[in-house]
Amino acid sequence: MVLEMSPETDGEEFVELRKRWDRLHSLRVVLNVAGLGLLCVGLLTEPFVEERRER
């Protein structure tokens, strides 16, 4: 999807859209980093769980 703006509109609308995009992009980055961290924790703790099941 591509946003089209007419040349007659002022730049304020673009600035507001850009701020919204920046906030959503920052949220997406935080969620991606949290997901990666949880994945790493899961990978590192899996052998410990398997070890305890064998006992």
C-alpha cells in the first residue's frame, strides 16, 4: 500500500503520519527484540527441562 498525498495539502499531515509511523515502528522493534530474547531463553532452558524429566 502506498500513501498518496496531493501537492496542495500542507506538510502537517505528513508530519503527523510520520510521527504515527515512528511510534508503531518503535513498538514493532521492541516486540521483535522481546521475541528474540524469549526465543533465546527458551533455547537455553530446554536442555535443563529435558534433564529433569530423565530423573
